[in-house]
Amino acid sequence: MSDLIDRKLVRRTIHPDDARHFQLSATAAGEKTRVASDELGQSLEAEMLSMLSQDERDELNRIVDKLVDVFRRSASGEDAKPAA
């Protein structure tokens, strides 16, 4: 995080309600970098998945969604067993 702040991509300010906390926000340069990164990531993802059939992509998405769901429930302290 400090690297992003040093590179002026993220701004750190003191929280107005509690000086023990900081608020982080993207600078204009940080937002521009995020947009460019998203575009590159989407392009690379499309290229990487292009060799899969639509059924294979659907199955991959189902598996990834299941893994993310288990991770989120585990992180929130819920029972991490996946739904069938």
C-alpha cells in the first residue's frame, strides 16, 4: 500500500470521525491505472478462455463461484461447507 501511496496512485487521509483510522482513495492517476489494468485483464482473460467451449466456460464459472462462496462464508465465520 505504501508503494501505491508513494507513486501517487492512492491518497491516504485521516478519518474525520476517528484519527486512529485512515481513509484510502484512488487518485486520478490511480483510477487511470485501474481502468487500464481492467482492460488488459479482460483482454488476457478472453484470450486465455478462448480455447474453451461455452459449456466448459459455464462449468469453470460454476466451479469458481462455488470456491468464492466457500471462501466468503469461511472468512465471515459461517459454515464453510459448500451448498450442493
